[in-house]
Amino acid sequence: MSEKLKLVDQVQAINWNRIQDDKDVDVWNRLVNNFWLPEKVPLSNDVQSWATLTPDEQQLTMRVFTGLTLLDTVQATVGAVSLIPDAVTPHEEAVLTNIAFMESVHAKSYSSIFSTLASTKEIDEAFRWSTENVNLQKKANIVTDYYRGDDPLKRKVASTLLESFLFYSGFYLPMYWSSRAKLTNTADLVRLIIRDEAVHGYYIGYKFQRGLESATPERRQELKDYTFELLFELYENEVQYTHDLYDSVGLAEDVKKFLHYNANKALMNLGYEAMFPSSVTDVNPAILSALSPNADENHDFFSGSGSSYVIGKAVNTEDEDWDF
Amino acid sequence: MSALAVDDQPSTSPVGDVEGPATDAPLIYFSSVSDNTHRFVMKLGVPAARMPLLTKEPTLQATRPYVLVLPTYGGITGKGAVPRQVVKFLNNERNRTLLKGVIGAGNTNFGETYCLAADIIAAKCHVPVLYRFEVMGTSEDVDRVTKGLEEFWI
């Protein structure tokens, strides 16, 4: 970065025995318990599967992952760090340092995937593509510009939209491969990243809403308008980016449904109502079930056929759940 | 299951709990300070009682059959998936007996633990999971649950 980074004005020793916001502790514990490293995932088991992809499919996959690498790099080195001076509790600062570090782990994970599956030449080509693709660069620049702005709550909006929306044009692909029993270990790794991003988006969105509590009605309206404007700007670019990537394999329309679905969740993380109607968020069930085996509506009494649900199916539970 | 078995005898109810406020609401829910589940329940427009945020506070006492709404977020194994406040509430035998169904809130991005707390309670208490929704629910979720609950109580 060329400009001087704003630092926290005054630092005091952090006291974890005096908590202002319990959510800081909850999220810290959650993130620590979720900690992982790419070395834990047996990516090399995907080498054979990788060889079954066509050259176009391989190239698409490499490009998707360099795009995700760029976003994770932005989030690690600019995004999460830029939020630290805005923190209202010392524990929030600590959580943000954890988030920044995990974003670096995510960025590095894609390199683990690359080095397992592809040649140096292919890797270099994909990184070159990432620096030359206009829509990918625009996406990173839009968000980075907002991070450099002077409004703490707007920064949180940009961050939440990145965590909860902008990654998903990329996350779609490993879920797609997984639903076809391809690159399943890579998908396992990406699911760990998705889970982390969900906690990050939830937490930063929550802090945004806490910040709104003391805002005037005018200020609230300003931030709401800003959120939707930024979402539209990012969305338009995201649609272009999706076409750049997925037109060659005919998946762009399917990916867009996934974008709408996740844009709704990003808005909800910020406390706003979902915007896209269900007619355009009907994500391919195979993708949803690759994301979460529990997402199948037929398990539900209200929305399922009625015959498919079973009362009291066996669930492994920890005694700790019921023991205090 | 051991904790439940012990608590089947009311006299051994945990930590000398004080009787909390009674509620005749058909919907009882837990929501953390994020208020996501709270917002969803408010949109349903049916009488609902919120469990206290702090475990140390006296929990609610249900007085009629009800549906429970609760969130799950973010664990790997689901360990501790059910919020302690809800565990305390369900360790009251009457509350457990009057429970007729569970609605789960969560996020599919949490993979296998999506709405896990609802599954755990459904299995332990032998009631159905009625519905799952994400974050604070869309308008379609609100419509489906409103309609579903109307039919459920007939």
C-alpha cells in the first residue's frame, strides 16, 4: 500500500476477563475451534480425477482458484486489517487479527491445490490471467477502494459483501465438481474456507448492525442506500465475470442463481431483507447438497412430501450438549 | 442421554433452578444478541416467547404445546451445537413434554452442521424438524412457516 496505514489510536492491554460484547468471545472460540491448515487435506488424492477433466475444464478451474486467491489476499492484507482501527472493543481487534490470518491461510491453500494438480507453466498462466481479467481486477479494486474510505460502517458493508457474496462465483465450481464426484478432496478444502467465510460475514455484519444502533434515521437510510448501491455495482460486475469464466462450459446461468442466493444471505448478514425473489435463487439442488447435506428440503415436515421425514432419526450427539 | 434421564425426575432439576416465567405462547425461541432468529419470529406474527439470553437467568416454563425455534452456527463436529440456554430449558421435563416440533435456523455454508441443533433436539425429544431457514429467513420462508404452523395446529 502506498498510503500510510491508520493504526489504532491507543493500545491497552487486552483483558479477556472483562468482556463488553459476548459475541467477541463466541466468535473467537468458534474461529479457534474451526482452525485448519491445507496440509490436513489429502489433495493428492485428486490427481487422478484432475486428469479426467478436459483442458478447458482444467483451465476454468485454475482461473477460478486464482480469482479466489486474489480476493483472499485482498481480505487478508487490506480488508480485515483495515477494520481493526474501527473496532469498538479490544476483543473485536483480536478477532479481526484471527480473521486476517485465516484469509492468508485460505489464499495459501489455493497454491497447495495448484502445486498438487498443475504444472508451473499452467500455474503461471492462470496467475497471469488473473492480473489481466478486467472484471476480476475491477472487483478487487472496487472493494479495496471502499476499504480505503473514511467511513467505518461502510467498510464493514464492503467486507461483508466480499465475505458473503463475492467469493461465490468461484465457490460454485468446486461444489459442481464435487456433485459429479470429481476433485472431492479439493471440495473438502473449499468447504472449510466457505465455513470460515460464513463466520466472518456473520461477525462483521453483526458489528455493522451494532454500529447502526446509535445512528440517526438519516444515517441509517444513507447506509442502507449505500449497501444496495454497492451490491448492485458489484453484482453487475459479478455477472460479467461469471460469463467470462463459465460461458465456455455452459454453466453461467446456473452460477448466477447461486450468486443471487448468496447475495440474499449477504444482505441478511447486514440485517437487511433478502432482495432476490425465490424465482431466481433456485440453486441447483446438486450444488446445495454439495454445500450442505442437510439443505435438502425433503427433510422438512412443512416443505417435504410428508412421507419422507422420520421422527427422531439417529444423531450422534455429545453428552456435553446436555450436561451442565 | 444421561442428563435427560436424570432430569426426568423433577426433583433433580439442575443447579437448583428457580422457576422462570410461565408462557402460553405457541412459539418459543432462542436468539443470540445477533437477533437473526428474533427477526424471523417477529415476521411470523404469532405470539412468541423468547428465552433469556443468559443461562444463569431463570428459564421459561411452557404451559401449552409449542414449537421451538433455534439457531445453529459454525461448529465442525456439532459439539455444543445446542445453545446452553436451550439445554437448560429442555432439561425441564414439562417443557420437553409440551414440545411438538422444531424449526431450525442456520446457514448452509456451515455444511453438515446446518441446523444441527434442531436435528439433535428432534432426535432427543422424538419430534419432527418442521422447517429450516437461513440467517433471518426470506419472505418465502415466512409464508411457508406461517401456513405450515396453521395447518400443524389443526
